[in-house]
Amino acid sequence: MSTLQNDLYLRALLREPTERTPIWMMRQAGRYLPEYREIRKEAGDFMTLCKNPELACEVTMQPLRRFPLDAAILFSDILTIPDAMGLGLYFEAGEGPKFERPVRDLAAINKLGVPDPEQELGYVMNAVRTIRRELKGSVPLIGFSGSPWTLATYMVEGGSTKNFSEVKKLMFAEPQAMHKLLDTLAQSVTSYLNAQIAAGAQAVMVFDTWGGVLSPRDYREFSLRYMQQIVDGLTRENEGRRVPVTLFTKNAGPWLDEMAKTGADALGVDWTTDLADARKLVQDKVALQGNMDPSMLYASPARIEEEVATILASYGHGHGHVFNLGHGIHPQVDPDHAAAFIEAVHKLSPAYHR
Amino acid sequence: MSTLQNDLYLRALLREPTERTPIWMMRQAGRYLPEYREIRKEAGDFMTLCKNPELACEVTMQPLRRFPLDAAILFSDILTIPDAMGLGLYFEAGEGPKFERPVRDLAAINKLGVPDPEQELGYVMNAVRTIRRELKGSVPLIGFSGSPWTLATYMVEGGSTKNFSEVKKLMFAEPQAMHKLLDTLAQSVTSYLNAQIAAGAQAVMVFDTWGGVLSPRDYREFSLRYMQQIVDGLTRENEGRRVPVTLFTKNAGPWLDEMAKTGADALGVDWTTDLADARKLVQDKVALQGNMDPSMLYASPARIEEEVATILASYGHGHGHVFNLGHGIHPQVDPDHAAAFIEAVHKLSPAYHR
């Protein structure tokens, strides 16, 4: 493996000194890039892109060729694990992910096995290895997975949902079945992320997109508890270096302090929480990643720079901040506005690290 | 007007002593009731129900005939104001509300007038008068409106939205146009709610369903500021009695303290904030309404009762709590479970008022 030339992202996650605030963007490889839309059109569908290591690598590299980003993130889907469990993931045009065989009772849950990451999910590990080679040590590679709760919502609902009726029905009416499902998922995510680390991921992130639809009590019992199980089971060092883990729950403002106690190195923060408040809550126990509203990229470059300044000031002086959007970049964003965003962070952040 | 026989709801909103915690349910008149589905089928579409005062009255009364609820709420839609402004509200099966003529630039915004509540919205005032008569003083009648920000999201997007791209594009790229729209809406909501009060609404509620998709800074500037303008302009006394106003922003946990400073009498709280924390935040300056996860109604009556006990304990001893769901009741809920919920509040809450 080549020596890492830019390790700002890894150092920031460990709250070590950096000369400026590192930046990457959630969904930085995606539909807002014309070169992505082209390769996606050729591939035909989204899962073909994910399952072909060369294409996944190419797509991962695209934003890095355009922008001075401080990390690459594996191009994949959060639903690879349930797909590997045999639920039959597919995408309907304009409708988001769906499962052919949703899981709605204990009998179906008991049949689920923990996928072997080098077998059923071997295509992901091959993508990680290919990307690591292609990066040539320029920036670190982030591996990721959906959280157990978030995966469970799709598995029980059979796709996206507005009300989370089915998954909450199971959770409230048959909590033991739900716990069994979440435990199987936590084991699967742990082994999946450890395999990504062994294959070359230098940091990992757990996306809990839907933890925020739970009450604080239910969040602790059905989401955080299983992210804790994952954090406890992760490989924390590889290639002679700490492998930082970031937890991200959307709408997690009120629970950031509890998330900080899991032993994760960093927390993702969406734009509904002020970074100043978040930092007070976690008392510098963890690094923070975030948190510009992705819609701000519709505004003028001058307005974007103003917002970057506000967010940097909100985090304040000192290390431990990774700049990012509070959620994925929207498909309609002009890539030049993304460039202005990244440039603003490069320009304005050094003042906070002196 | 008949004397009010049950004023528990009004007293609780003013933090006056009550012998138990009053309860009503958001969307208590709705699709989970077979008698609602029947009348809705006869009427043909949703807006016909809203625009016919006799039908709106009948539907408002339905849950009160089944359950010992402590308040009635006007059956109407949150989008009546933009409809009255000429945007052409319609509903597509299974798709939610849409507007024929969305508003996306300053020119379109400048053309919008403040509707006359007794003219363009006269059907709502007639419904309020009809319901008040029909209630015969049994319980108070709640009037309501969408908040300016929430109305603006539908008006700019042209319907429901996942990303709020269009409305945020306008907000970030043309903030002055957005402020003009929100000011026109705040004036309209104020005059609409005052007309409902004059027609007989004994309390009013402002639903800010989408304030929670904003950053704290943007929430203050684009949502809370205009709810403040409404609170300042409302008739606060009628028929010799205080007319309490409740503000409800979904996902507003972190801003409850700022909302409490508007002069509103009460705040609605969804299930993502613990009532104990909410009460600490607002320091008993306002009453609190909430906050059971509506999905809990899928669980067994025993589990529902357990959750009611937890929520009552979370608010704790003392007055100023109105029990409710944290959002509208789901259409798939069994009415018997709603009955069990209401019964549990009747049974368990007196202990907290001794």
C-alpha cells in the first residue's frame, strides 16, 4: 500500500491537529455529476454499477478528479446486506429501493443468516480493493454500512416509507422479533465493515438515516444499542493506523451526547443542530462532521461562502471538525456550486486551526 | 352560546388546575373511522367534505360520538389559504395535495392578496358556526391553520416534497421574495384565525409541519418569526374567556425554548423529544401538548397503557399537559386501540393532578 499523502480527514476524526478543516461530501459520487449520469446510463441500472468493481471504482474517483476533496467514499448502496440475505433488492424508476421479499414476522426473521462478506458481498470487497489501488494513497477511503435500525426499516416495509407503520407495528407489537432482527443485522454489519477494513477501507461510517423517527426511549433500545454492538466489534486498527468510526443519525440533535459515549471517534451532524450546541453536548469527546444544508448549494457562490463562514464560526477554534453537508448532495445541484463550497472551506478554515 | 360543560382542555392550556389530563387526537376525524370513510365515499373527494359546512360538521362530530374526548377540532385542510389565493388546490389519489399554479418568483408572489376570511374562506367560517351549534357546549372547538413556512413549502413546491429543493432554492437564492411571501401568509393566517375565533373557535392551533427541515438559524428567520407575527396579531379573548393559542412544529425539540418566548399559551411536542426535557426547556412558561408516537396505536391495549403511563410520568406532577399523539393518527389504526389509549389517559392521569 502507498503512503497516505493527505491524511487530514483521518487526523481530524481523531481530533489531532490539522492545518485546515478537511472536507468531503455525502453522495459526492452521484447524479449531480454529468460524468456519473453518463456511466450510469451505460450501466443500465444502479445495482449493476455497485456490483461491478471497475465501474464502482470509476464512479468513486469521478468527484476526486474534479474537486480537491480530502476523502473518497466507496460507491455502494446501504442495502447490500439485506440483498445478500436474499430479500431481492430492486429499484423502480423514481421510486427508490424495494425488496421483493420483505420480512414481517419472527419465522422470516429466524431464517435470516449473517452473510459472508467475502462471498455474497465479495463484489463490495473487490470494489474496496480496486479503489484503494486506484487512489494510490492520495486520500483515505471511507467504507460504510446502513445501521441495523435503518436496514430493518427497509426490510420490514419492503422499501421506502412515510409513516414507518409496518416496522413500528413489529417493534411495538413484537419487540422480541424486532430485537432478533436487529441483532442479526448488527452481527452482519460488524462483519461487513471489518471485511471492508481488511480490504483497505481506512475509516468507516454507519448511516442511521431513520433513527430520528423514533422517540428517545425507542432510539436507545432499537437503534443506538445496536450501533454500540457494532462499535464494540469493529477492528479499530489496521496498517499500523487507527481506523476511525463515524456514526450518523439524521435528526439526532438531542441524542448526540449519548452517541458520543459509544466509543465512536466521530459523529455526523445534520443541519438541524447548531455545531456550537453539538460541540457543547459532546464535550469534545468525539469529532464532528457536518453540517451545511445541502439545499444551500442552490444559492450563489457568495451566499455559499457566507454559510461556510457561519458554520466554521459555529464549530469555533480547534481541531476535530470535518466539513460536510448535513445529508447527501442533491442530484439537481450545479457542480460549480459544489466547487465553490469546497473552495470556501479551503479558504476560510485555516484561520480556525492557528 | 351554551355554557361550556367540559373546559379541561382550555384550563390545561392555561396551566390552570384540572382533575385529570385532557386528551384529544390530531386527525381524530379521519380515515381510521369507518363512518368517516363512508361519508367521504359519498362526498366523492376530500375538498367537497371541507367545503360543505354540514358534512364538515358531521365529520368533526364523529370521533366525539365514539370517544370521551376533551376537544373537537374543525375538520378542514391546512391548505385552504393558498387555495383561496387562487393556486388551485387539488388532490390526486394516493399522492397528497397539489397546486395547479405553484408560486416560484417575486412577480407571482407580488400578485398574491390576503384572502377575506368571510368571502373566499366563508365555507370554513360557516363550518365553525355549524359545529359550535352542534357541539352544544359539550367540549371546546379548536380552530387551526398551517404556518406561513409550511404553507409556503406547498405553494412553492406545488405539492408534497422530499427534499424541499424548490422552496429552499427560493429561500437561499432570493430571501427577499421569500420574506414577502411569508409576510403575506402571516397576515392571511392572522385574519383567518381571528375570523375562526369570531365564528366560535375557542382555541386555535398553528401547524408548522415542516419547520423541522430548517437549520436553527433558518427556522428563526423563516418560520418562527412569522408565527410570532401571528401570535402578536391574534384575538386573545372572546366570549369573556381567554382563547389559547398552541404552536406545533414537528421535530422542534431543540427550539422549544424559543417557541415558548413567542407568547403562545402552549406548544405541541412530537415523540422525538422527551416531555421531561421539553418541560425543563420551557420552564413552565407554556403548557405542553403531546406526545405519543402514533404508531404505538398498532400495539396491544396493554402496551398502549404502559406507554401512556411512561408519558404521564415523563411530564410529571402538576398541570399544563394536554395528552395527544405526537402527530396525526394513522388511517390503518383500529378504533378500539384509540379507545384504549383515551381510556388509559382517563384512568392514569388523575394521580398526577392531586
